[in-house]
Amino acid sequence: MIKDCRLQLEAISQMVCKSSPGGISQISRAIGAGERVLGMKLNPNCDHHVLTLGEAAAITAYTQNPQIVDAMAALCDRTTLPVSTDQCLVAASGTLERLTKEFSDCVPGMIQLHKSTGLGREKAVTLQRELMELAQLAVYVAREIGSEYGG
């Protein structure tokens, strides 16, 4: 079973490399691998050179061809979906902004807890100011990310 999976991934990787402009030669230079060794790693009939996960990732990143990752996902009954980096950043910025608001909503309760545990009013007020500055900075960063990437 494992050997069959390896052979399938090597065959797909070989096809991706051969169909890419410049072929295996160009990809080997781009990812810092020897052309001959990479060629052997992509050959399903070669058992003494095996393509590593890092090399498969480098090939995918260089070629921007998702077929290797798609094949890996299929091995565990999963599928991949195309998502742009911009979409990921916008989603992350929205999540950060929501978390920051929730954090800000918790600050008064945290201050009250510190007052009741003997922290003292002055330290509690300083803590509140620092926490609010941190929350405001997080909101600013989230908005900047969102605006830069279309959010």
C-alpha cells in the first residue's frame, strides 16, 4: 500500500515536472537539487532515490501546479480547494479584529479581578491602559491587513 502511494506520487510529480516550462532541468535548478538525482527521484522504477515531502512542496511552490498536493490529499480521502493568499489574509484580519473586540470586552472584568486581589488601583489603571493600547494596536493591524488585501 505505501509503495503504491509512493509510486503514484512520483508518477504525478514526474508528469508535473516534465510538463512545466523548462522541465526537470529548470525545476532542479530552481529548488536546488541535482538534475540527475531529481530525475531518479521522479522515476517510479527507481527505489534508491525517493522524493521527499520538502521536495514535493518545493516543486509545487515553483510550478504552482496543485496536482501533487491534490494527490496527497486524495490518499487520506480529502480534497483541496483553491484559496488566494489575499482571501486568507482578509479572513485572518477579520478574525483578529473579532478576537480583539472580545478581548477588549473582557478588560473591565480583568481590571476588577486585579483590584479585588489587592493589585491596587494605580497598577490596575496602568494595566487597563496597556491592555487597551494593545487592543487598539491589534485592531489597527487587522484593519491595515484588510484594507491592503481588499477587505
